[in-house]
Amino acid sequence: MATYADAEIRRLRLALRDLVALSTIPAAWVGREPPAIAAGLANVLVGSLDLDVAFVRLCDPRGGATVEVTRGRTWNALPEWLERHLASAGQLSHREIIRDAGAGQSCRAVVIPIGVNAEAGLVAAACERTDFPTEVDQLLLSVAANHAASAFQSARIQQELRHAHKGLEDKVVERTAELRRAASYLAEAQRLSHTGSFGWNVENGEIYWSEETFRIFQYAPTTKPTLERTLERVLPDDLPIVKQTIDRASQNREDFDVEHRLQMPDGAIKHVHVVARAVNAEWGDVEFVGSVMDVSAAKAAEDRIQQDIAEKKLADEALRQAQADLAHVSRVTTLGEMAASIAHEVDQPLSGVVINANACLRFLAGAPPNLDEVRDGLQAIARDGRRASDVIARIRTLARRKATEKESLDINEVTREVVTLAEGEARRTGATLQTELGADLPRVVGDRVQLQQVMLNLILNGLESMHGVAARHLVIRTLREENDRVEVAVQDSGSGIEPGLAASIFDAFYTTKRGGMGMGLSISRSIVEQHGGRLWVVSNHGPGSTFHFTI
């Protein structure tokens, strides 16, 4: 009895030793790869449990790679035999003892599934001992298998964690690079656009400035931004409005937009445009996020543009005055050229006045005086006087130097006044002057004297172009155009215009007259264009040419 008890105690001690040894193995597997875990388990089983052969299969239920390891002194074909056995026996759902795993050898084996239906793998061991596997063998194999399965899953998880950690690190590195690149782009964009950004926490007074904001305010980047330092740079004249804007924004928690000036330490002045929006921070505080743009260059450009505009206005005014003076000179020159015709037009009514006055004296000297004839004579004198007065009034109007006065005009009335003044010149040159005035023409807005100058210049040019022509006919027409515009045409039967000269005759100092200045048509075109119209010339189908202008 003592011998049996001693033997049992010795087996129990060995079993406890092996169990303790197996329990310490998982600590050695921490951080090991799955193949190393499987190989370590197989080596422990063969070495510690004194097995002939051990086979370890570790599977990943989530689809990872399966690891298989065989260790032992005999029967290396155990994996192939096990596959055939499992194929014939079906699914392995529980521990199975094979009393004759022979293949020509006296061998006993045990197969222990890991997990449900061996989903995590299995452990197979074979030994030639006749009592194999004992309950202790089975217990130790199960403990070892479970430890291996846990270590295997831990290794798989560690692999996944390392992979995830590596992927996360890669994403962090990539995202950090993107953020740095974006920050670099933003800083460069702010520098190019002279626009800085800032943040202001109203509750604790903390202020954030971007690099460009430091440059705009001319503070070193190491300077801590504060509201006091910001106000130090504000031009004293603008300080009240800036303080008022900041106080209102901080009290009402509302957006603000303000333009003001900064005064730099060297005395230079900058113009800035500040825009900020109030946002609620996650911790409940109100912050302002905004931008400050240095608009000094834009302000300087705006000032230059305003100065250029003012200078252009002065130049335009001087040009208009020069054109008006030139037009006045042209009118006076034209009147001088018409001096003989004008004198004739004035002489006729004055001669009538003298004749009628002498007749009235004779009628009054009669006995008795013929008062009816005297009355008729006096009416004729008044009529001739008005006629002479009208001629002189028109001449004075054309000769007067005055500013442009645009008014609503009847173009036919303007035409009749010019024709009356030019009839004498037409008779002097032996030409007939005919008018074809359109009916129900819209009124036009223009300067009466300037439009009469254009008509008179065209009429005189037409009369001169007919010099040496047998049939001398000049026709003046008025007609309605589209969009309530009016066209005036002066048609002559003269020598016409040579091909290719239709555009050149309107250039300044271009003339076909002997001793001419070449300014009449150029001035006429300027006047018409100032009235929003156009002046042009076309050759007639017959002799002569026709000048047209619209207003």
C-alpha cells in the first residue's frame, strides 16, 4: 500500500509540476508571432510530457492564416493520418482518443479540439505508452491547448493592433503633412493678399494672431498679442471709433466690420479693413474670428484714381472750352466769308425802308395828304425793318461766344433759320436752295447755335462744290429715323467726292479748298458726336454728294 501511495504522490507531484510549468508558458508567448507560439507549444508537449509526436493547428476564426507545426521522434506522418481520420469521422466536436493509430506501429493518440467544433484549431498527441493518454495527460494537453489558443488570439489581436496603429500613424503623418502644407499655403496666401487672421476670446481676453497679422501691426512674432497692443497701433484720430466698435461687439456679442488707420513706429500710416464674426466655443465662451486686411495699396490706388479723374475732368473741360472756342472762331470765319451775302440781305430791307419812307413823305405833302398810302408805306417800313433785324439777330447769335445750352428744339425751325441766312449766298452763286422738311418729327435736345453751325457749314460746302457746274441745285431734307431720332441731309449737285476720301475729309486740317483751314467738317463732326449722333457722306447716284447727320 505504501508503495502505491508513494507512486501516486510522485505522479501527482509530477502532474502539478507540469501544470505549473505549462501555466508559465503564456508569459513567454507574449508578443510572439503565431508560428512561434505553435512551435513552442509543440516543443513543450514533446519535451515536458514525454510524447512521441505532437501536432498543433491554430486557426483564426476571422479568416486569418492557419498555422500548423509537428514535433516528435517518430511517426512524422501524423498530420496526413489525422486529416484522413477527421475526413472519415466528420466534424471534431469533442475530445477523441484513438487507441490504435497504428499504420504498422503500436501507438495511441488523442485529439483535443480548441474552441467549438475545433474552430480555433486542435492539438493532437501520440505516444507508445499503453496507458496513454491518462487523465493527467488529457488535462495537461487541454490546459496547454487553451493557453496556446489564448496566446494565438492575443497574437492575432496584437498583429491587428500593430497594423491599425501603423495605419493610424501613417494617416497622422499624412494628415500632419497636409495640415502643414495647408498652413504654408494659407500663410503664403495671406502674405500675398496682405490679409491676416485673428481670434479673440472675450471672456479671458486671449488673442491669436497669424504671421501676416504680426507683419501688418509690425510686432515681433514672439510678442504676445493683447487688446492694448492692438490699440497702440491705431491712429489717434481713429481711436474713438475703433474703441466704440470693440466695446459694442464685446457687449452685444455681434459681428463687426470697420475700416481705420494704423500708425507705425516710424510714422508710416496704414489703412486696414477688419471683419470679425462672433462664434460660440464648445466650452461656452464667445470668441471672435476674423481677418485684418492691409488696404493701404488699394487706398493709394483709389486716391490716384480720384486724382486722375479730377485731372481728366479738368482736361475734358479745357478740351470742351477749346472746342467751343474753335467752333466760335469757325462760325465767325464763316460769317466773314458770307460778308457780301449778309450785306446784301441787310441792304435789301434797308433799301426798302428808304424807298417807302420817301413815298410816305410825298403822300404827306399832297393836298390833301393821302393817309391810306402813308399807312401802307409805314407798314412796309416796319416789315423791312423786322426783316433786317432778324438777319442781324441771327448773325449776332452765330457770332456770340457763349457756353453750350442744350434745349428741346424743332429741327425744322432750326433748318428754316439757317436757310434764311444762306439764301443770299445761294443767290450770289447762282444756285437754287430747296427744302424738303419731314412732318411730325420728334423734338430733339441740342444747342441751337451749334446745330445751325453744322447745317450752315454743310450748306456752304455744298454751294462751293457746285462752282463751275451748270445745274446748281442744293436740297436740305429732314426725316424721322428709328428710336425717335432725326436725320438731316444736305444734297448738292456738285463735283462730288473722290473715292477713298469719304473718311479723310472729316480729319482736322484736311481741306480741298484753296486757302482753307480744314477745320469745318472736323468741328461739325465733333458737334454732332457731342449730341449723340453721327456725321457721314455718301456719293449720289447722279452728280454730287450728300452729307447726313443724325441727332
